[in-house]
Amino acid sequence: MNQQGSQARADSNLEIRTDLATNGYVHLKHVNLQQYQELARSLGSLRLQQDGKEIYDVKARPGYENRRYSGSCNEIGPHTEFPYFPTPPSYLGLFCVEPAHCNGGRTFLGDSITILDKMMDCERTRLQEISINFSSTVFSNGEDDPNGTHAVLSVSGQKPIVRFSHNFFAFGDTDARADAEFSPPASPFSKYPELVKINELFDQCRVAIKLERGECLIWDNHRMLHAREAYSDQNRWLKRVVIQ
Ligand SMILES: O=C(O)CCC(=O)C(=O)O
Ligand SMILES: [Fe+2]
């Protein structure tokens, strides 16, 4: 690579980091898989995902038809990724190999700074006290425990970490079955109105992004909640990175 090329790359990397810090996410167009991976690695180390690899295919596949999960075409409610980890990944990325050629399949992002701003002081305090034993019956990478008890909002570090899982709060599993009963009486949503409020505020403030081929999204997973709309095109194919 010549010096000019590397300078241009450094400039654009700085711009991306600034956008990430300001908006909580970046949506980039005209990137290839290698550029996406390089950018991801410049932000941190890539964590092994449920298939034991650094780059995970978000694509419908047999066995998950009945799950609100990345391996299905189903809707997934607002969540942050891997809330059960002692420290959830800092960033998440999605690169589009094949868009959904149908209605649906948009990725939604909602900023917890905006959401928490619309809540009352007592509700924000309560979120720091609500301790959830998050767990998944699907996730396994052979390294990390898919169980962990954490506050929904932790502010002990340099910047707050939000942990949220509509699937877990409504159905008791971060990768819940699609036919699970909604909000059984003992569910966190039934117990804690603050969680229901976050869910409603997410719907009001979210941005909707339909990824096209060669586009990627990278977002701050401690700050942004994400969700996915149901779709029918089985060929929709994204590549996800989890950056620590
Ligand atoms: O399919 C999507 O747009 C996102 C799915 C998701 O929640 C994830 O891969 O973490
Ligand atoms: Fe997700």
C-alpha cells in the first residue's frame, strides 16, 4: 500500500470512529468483505461466535424455524448482544452479502442515550437495581457461559452498559421460541414497567435500515439496542462480527 493510500485509510478510519462515538453506529456503503473485516479488527479483537468462528452467517437455516433468532426469518425484538457475558462485546457489525428481496428484513437500531433521556431519574435509578439472570438455550461457542446475572444499566465503568433482551424479558430465553407465551406473569416485563417503557421508547426512536449488497452496519453494543423485522426471503445473508 502506498503512503497516500494508507493516509486515506487512516483518515476514513478516524471519521468512522468519530461517527460511531457521536451517533452510536455507522452505515457504510460500497465496502467489500475484506474492508469490513479490516475495519472491525481496527476496533478491537473479534470474538468467537456460536459457530466457533469470528465471522458468523446471519442466515435462515434448518432447525431454527421456530426461534426468534439470527438463524431464522423471524422477528427479533430489541436487544443488546450477549447480555449474559461479564462484559458484552463493545461493537457488533453486519455486512450484507445478499439483501432480502421481499418486504421486511430491516435491521432496527435505537439509541439508549435518547431512550434514557426520555425516562425519569427514578426509572434510571431503578434500571441500575434490576438484576436479571440472562440466559440462552441456543448459544454455545465452547468458551463463554450463556448465563449471567447483571443489572440492566451498569454505570460503574467509563461509560454505561445497557443490557436488554425483549426475548428474555417476554419469554425467558434470549433466543426464545417463536410460539412462546407472551409475558407470562413472572416475566421481567410483567415485574418491571421500566423495561416495558424502554421497549416502547425503542419503537418510537429507532432507525430502520434495509441493508443492500456491499453495505455494512457497525454499532456500539453497550449503547445501542438492535432488532430485526421478520422476512420471507430465505436467501437473505449477512455476515456478523462481534468485537470485544
Ligand atoms: O438479522 C438482523 O438484521 C440482525 C439479527 C441479530 O439480531 C444479530 O445478528 O445479532
Ligand atoms: Fe442480535
